[in-house]
Amino acid sequence: MKSKKIKSFDAVAFFRAIKEKLAAKMENMSLEQQKNFMRQVREGKIKIA
């Protein structure tokens, strides 16, 4: 039987939280607005975390 190590960083929980924040911000945007928003996030102009 293997014992689980306690993680100091849970990647799954982290990325789920980011996904939920993005979804909340893009909720009422059109597809073109969503594309522009995600481009700005990738370029670092908009911070999510």
C-alpha cells in the first residue's frame, strides 16, 4: 500500500480555478471579444491569478 504525499502545489485545483475565473470574465462576451480577451491574457496584458 502506497502512502500519498501531501502536495504543496495542486496543479489540477490551480488550473480549475483559473478556468472558472476565465469563464466568469467571458460569460457575456461575443466570440470575437473572447478571442481578443484570450489574446490579451496570453500576451500578459491581462492578469487572471
